[in-house]
Amino acid sequence: MVVNNVPAERGHGGVRGRAGPIARHKTLLSKLENYITACAVAESVAVIVAAAVAKFLYIDLFLEQSQGIALYLLPAPLLALTLYLLLKQSDLYEPRAMLGPVVGYGRLWGALAISTLIVLGMLYILKAAEVYSRGWFLTWFALSAAGLIVVRV
């Protein structure tokens, strides 16, 4: 069959421009991968912003001390990276977990708790843990947990 002097492919009934089921599936997978990547980036940003907000709330307002923010932003990318790796390992970046009707709060907070302990352990090994306040760490953890829920919901 020839349509406009161009042979039509078999199985499409001579209709050009219409995507087949495989092309639609690839497009859907591409969009889903982009969504998962955007969610991972948003969770990392939420953890880093939570570190800055925790510094402002606990150190500046509660303790009324003025310290530079750079010191409190240094461990934030490390927590974001370890959290990403743990969430990826526990399959929380899989399509069924991202699009499912239930958000796995326990697994999400468990990965955050383990990531926080890993970061704290690294800071302890590097003899830098004494610089950070326990109150700031707890505030950062709580704000990070809230940020993860906001991103996931």
C-alpha cells in the first residue's frame, strides 16, 4: 500500500505518525525515569535545605549563637548521598514504590536514620563530630524527615 508516494508499513493500516505500543511504552518509561530522577534530586535538596533551616532554628534562634552556615552545610551533601544510596538499595526508587498508593514511611525514615548514623560515624572518625550540636542534629533529622514526606507526597 502506498500513501502519498511513500510505502506504508505493515501492521499500521497506512496511518503514519501514530506511535505503536512499543514506542509509547518507551516514552512512558522515559517520563517515569525523569520523574524518579527529579524526586531523588528534590529529596537531596530537601535534606540540604533542612540542614540550613535547622542551623537557623536551633543555633541562631534557640541557642542565640552566631556561627557560619558553611560548617553546617558541609555534612548535608554527604547525608543526601548516603540517603540516595540507601533508598536505591531498598528499592524505594522503583516505579512500583514511587507510583504506589502507599508511601513507605517506615522504610523511608529507616533509611534516613541509618544515613544519619553513617554521617555521624564518619564525622566521629574524622574527629569533627564535637563541632556539631546534638540539638542541631536532631532538628536536622526531624526537618529532613518532614522534607522527605513533602517530596514523596
